[in-house]
Amino acid sequence: MAAKTTTFDASAVKETSAGNPLRNPKDSMKSTWRHDYSQWNIHHWLIHLVNIYSCDLKKPIPVHQKDDPIPYLTQWSLHRWILTHAAWPMAVQWIYNTYTGVQFTPIFAFVYYMICFQLNSIHQLWVLRGMGHTFGYFDGDKHGRDEVPDVGVAKTVQSLLLTTSIRPILAVFLAYRASEGVHLSWWLPIEVGLYPIILDFWFYSYHRACHELDGLWQYHRTHHLTKHPSPLLSSYADSEQEFIELALVPVLTYGVLKLFGFPMPFYDWWVCHTYIIFTEAFGHSGIRVWGSPAGTFSYFLRLTGTELTIEDHDMHHRKGWKHSSNYGKATRVWDRLLGTCGERVEGYDANIDYSNHVNLPAY
């Protein structure tokens, strides 16, 4: 069935909450600031100047019915994008080290890889925005994507800066050794496959607990104010959640891999981080394609029905407090084992057009 010729007006936004009537003005998801410059401060201008909007208000967004076939996003194009963006910072460092004989100090390495992380993230937001305008979004016949709310612009910018700085500083502190130079271990393909599964164990445990234990929901509810998230809102959360996801979960994952005997040098961890940071924005994009996070174990995840797709996490956000599912970040391994997989509304197997291959743009 062909897509409707109608389009969704991306400038139309709605006010929503995590399943309850709005009581606190800080819970508002109303977004008018893109049309009202009188509200702008440094945070608004930063989003504008870097051009990391989730949509272009001047371009239409295709609207599809639920049973319109979904194109298949190729895994190889995801690997191409991620590995290219993981490789160029290491290549620049290697060239510098080789031709000057000078190694990066830990402080310089942190600043350098933080900037690289930020540049890669900005580029990813640009690419995902373009794909949204090309393919539309899940549930697009009912709702548009949530914009950054008027009350949350500063929080969004601060969360993005924390996301791209905390992880590099942890990796440098725990794994960087200037004397070792740029190198990857032979274990990297296995580490890339295991990293999201182990990370998901910790993420699943805390995430499900936040949904099912009354006392913990307060630390997760802000992230669920968006029912139809966008990549720009992937890290929109309270400080407690930010600490768990940006620091605690990655450190625990690194520790388990080290405990299992994997070398996990700094550059291996950098590649693993690049896969995860891509997955986080990708999983909150809502783009209407059949796509699951890239990884060296992706084939086996699909074979066992434990892959996580874009729609899976989109469905998670549409659910409320104790009525959710799909608690994993990068896989559904623990969801499958513990019985919390949710049904797919549009991305079920019979509705996927495997003959219509889509490649993630390289640039």
C-alpha cells in the first residue's frame, strides 16, 4: 500500500506527560520557542547554531498508515557509519603520534576524544533528521515527534554535553595509557558483540526497577514525559538517571568484561562507546524503517528473536509507568528471558518489505 500524500506539520506540537494530567509546569512538553525568539538564551542559540533540531520546519514529513510496508535498513550501512566515525579520531591521533613522536597526555586525550564524540553526535543528528524527512515516523498517522519543550531547552543542552563528556573522561581515567599508543586488540569483534548484552543486563535491571518500584519512578519519569521521542531527547532526564546511564552502567559493563579476561584497552572501549552512543540516538529516533542496532552478534540476536528495533523502544515510550515493556537499550536479550518483550504494531515480520533495502547515509 502506498503512503498517503498528506504530511504531518512538524511545527505542530502537543503537551503530554508520563500518563498523568500535568500538575507541575516543569512537566510541560509544550514547545513554542522555535517560533518565538524572545524566549531565546545561550542554550537556544547553541541548538540553533549547531543545527541539531530534530526536524526541519520547512520540509514535510511523510505520513504512513500502520499497515504500509516498512523498508529494511541494512546492517552493513550501520557498521560503515559507526566504524568510520570510530576510526577517524584514532587515525588522526596515530598520524600525530607517528610524525611528531609525541603521545597524547591523559588530559589532552580526554579533551580530544570528547570533542570527537561531540562532532560525531552532531553529524548523527543531522543524518537521522534527514532520514525522518525521507521515511517518516512510527505512529506518524496519529502523532508527530515531540520537540524540545520550552521548559527543557537548558536541560537538553546540558544533558547532551554530559553525555559526550562523562564517558570519555571515564574511559581515559580507567583505560588510557599514553605509552601504549593507538592500538586495537584482537578481541575487539567479541567485545563489540558482548558489550551491549552485558550493558543491557545492568541497564535492564535499573530500568525495569524504575518502572515497577514506586520509590524509583521519580528518577525516571522525566525521561518519559516524551511519548514520541526524538534523538535530541534521548538524554532528556533527571540527574539521577544521567549518573546511572552515563557513569555507573558503562563502568559496571567495563568491569565485567575485564573480569571475564578481555583486555578492553582504551581504543577498544572507544569503539564500543561509539556503537552505544549511536544506538541511543538511533533508538529514540522513531524513524519508520526496520532497523536494529549494529553489532557483531546481530545475526544471532535476530535468529533468537532478541534483537531490539527502533519501534520497540518507541513503543516503550508510549507506555506509562507500570504498563511498559522492552526495557533493554541495545537488545531484547533480558526482555526475552524475563518475559517483558512487547508486541510490534508496525514492524512485525509480515509488514517488513525486505526487497526495499535502505542504507544509512554515509555523510
